[in-house]
Amino acid sequence: MRSSITHCFAICAYKDSPYLENCIESLKAQTVKTNILLATSTPSEFIENLAKKYEIPYYVRQGKSDIQDDWNFAYDKAQADYVTVAHQDDQYHPDYAKTMLEMCAKYDDVSLFLTDYLPIKGGEIGKRD
């Protein structure tokens, strides 16, 4: 069993999503605290102010906005053994980081960790399509 595994949530923000703050709050509410950063290629006062409000490092990628390049940029900014690239519309269960770290510590050969999801539609947790 491995110990001392590091993790970072790398939030990718595109323009001024009304869901971004909910995403940040779900990461701040994790039962096991890990690092969080916010990255964007569409900088705005809205995004920057949320980063300041929640004391999250804020990174701006120069160049044309592109989901692949944006996610790779966010991943590269995270200095951790494991990185969860969090989309601005995502919300995480409070035990996500705890469970992920426990499972990664349990196995010596983990290089990728996949999870399930539930969609939230109209504020209600829905079924998968």
C-alpha cells in the first residue's frame, strides 16, 4: 500500500459559467482536502474574482481557446501524483477525493482512476440517459 499520494483538482473554466462557483464549492467541501487550481483561456473578472474569493491559484493560457489545449494546460499546472480535471459545470461528492486517494493507495500500479457520474438537470439529480 502506497502512502503520501498527492492530488489536485484542476478546474477548467470557459467564459463566465453560472455553475463555476458551485463546482468550486463542491471541491472546497471535500472531506479530505487536496489542492485546487483554476485555469482558463477566456480570462474575465468573473473567473478571476472567484479564484480570489476562494484563494485558488489562477492560470491563464494564451492563444485560441481549445478544449484539448485548455485541459492539457490545466493538467500541466497541477503539481501532484494524481490530477482530476474538473469541468466548470461539475460538482463532486464530498467523499470523492477521500475515496480516490484510498483506492490509489491500495494499489501500487494505478495510473488512471475512473469514476461514475449522475447528471444534474434543473437542480435535480437525474438518471443517466
